[in-house]
Amino acid sequence: MLFAVFGLPNTTSAVSCKELNTPAKIKSFINESYQSNPLLRKNVSLTLILDACEGKVCRSKSKRAAQKEILRIQKFEKKRRIFAEKGPNAPRCVIHRGGRQFVCSSCGIVSNESCRSFPSDRSTIFPGTNIDSADFAITAKDAKNMSCSKLKNPKFIKIETLIDVKSAENGKTYDKVLSYYDKEKEAPIMINFFADKVLRKVYRFFPKYYVKVGGKWISTVMRVRTTQGNEKKFIFETLTHVQKKNGKLKLYLDLPADPDLKNVPPESLFSTD
């Protein structure tokens, strides 16, 4: 697989449905909460371990291990770069710049060589996986009704979003999204996508794997399952987690903060000449 990527408010108070009492407020909260996902941030550098599988491969540890990728990901303004440091695609990288996608067959931490240009697919965050930025956009663009409700566990809230399928720009057929949020972190823990009352996809973020980076809660582990009605009966699964080195997460919310990019002009990372 080869890939193309794409603040939470710093507050000690917990959000509640009392504050999220209109669709506009809910939409604003959801959009802000998605910044806890490092893959959706505008300026970021991280190293990610990606494990994706489909069908019977998901039950084979050896086959899954053979497909794992270690990816260095940078995003700056509207430019995106993923360098496959280890795995089946190493040492290739994919760069999105100026409405084009460049696939380079020989890359390093800060270098891109032997690049070819292709039309860009800006929706899919990781081609070859089931992670799609359109899944996060539909609650903001195509929602026709949104509501917040309390749960038995006072730490969490639930938001129900009904999708206007006829006007959806993302090409998906989801008609309902149920999302669950950690009130204190103001960040998602689970997002369920439905079509015709059937569960089609589940994104899970785990509270214990949220960390504070620069005063902001950031998810470091994500699991995405494409389903046929039940989360346990999945046909495709993608697991991601931010790599650690010497006990420190390789996650930086500003490119110059990454030690490997010290004194490297951000624009040069996306050069394909």
C-alpha cells in the first residue's frame, strides 16, 4: 500500500449537551474535536505504524505483519507527504501539491527522487485502507439534523447526525452517524456510520491513548473497521498508532519542532524536481 495524507481548545472544563443545544454549535464542536486526530491537522509531522488487512488476511498474524508500514507523515498548509520508511512500499513516498499527486520511487527522510505525477485523490487519506477524510466531512457538510444526548456514563455524550444523502458531496450512502465523545477531552472515542439501518463503518479512538501535545489532546491509536452490521464482523480493518522512540512519541504539531526536520525549509519536503 502507498499513501497520501492529508486544536482542540485548551480548556479544563467539560463540554455537555447543555452547551451543544443547536445544530450549529454541534457542528462547530465536531469540527474542532476532529483536530484531535493528527491525520486531520493542517501542520503536523509524525511517524505512524500502519497495519491494514482485508478478509481472511486479518486472521493471519504473519500476513498482517508482512504488510505493516512505518510511515513518516508531514503536512504543511495544503501540501502533504508520506514517506514509507519501512514495509512493502519502502523507500517510496507520495506527495500532494497543487492539485496533483506525485509518486516518488526513491525517498529519504527529507528527499524525494524519481517522481511521477498523477491526478490527485484528496479524499482518501490512505489509499489501500478504509480511512477516508470524506467520512469526517459529511457531519459538517451534509448533515440535515443533529442532536446531543446524555449517556449513563457521565464521562461521555452521544451525538446523532442524520445525513441528507441526496445532497451529499462525498459520494457515500451513509444516512446516519452516531458519534461518542469524551466530555473532558472534547474528543471522539467512537464514530459509527450507518446506511439503511446497517452499521457500515466504525472509527474507534481510545481514551487511554490520548496524550497532551502542546496543551492539546491528540489521539495516538485509531482502529477503523468496515462492517456488515456488527463491529466484530468486519471485512476490512486498519490499525494505526504513533511510533515511539526512546519512550517519546514521534508526533509534532509543528514541522520545525521535529528534530529530524531541524533546519529543513518546509517547502523543500514537498519538492519533486
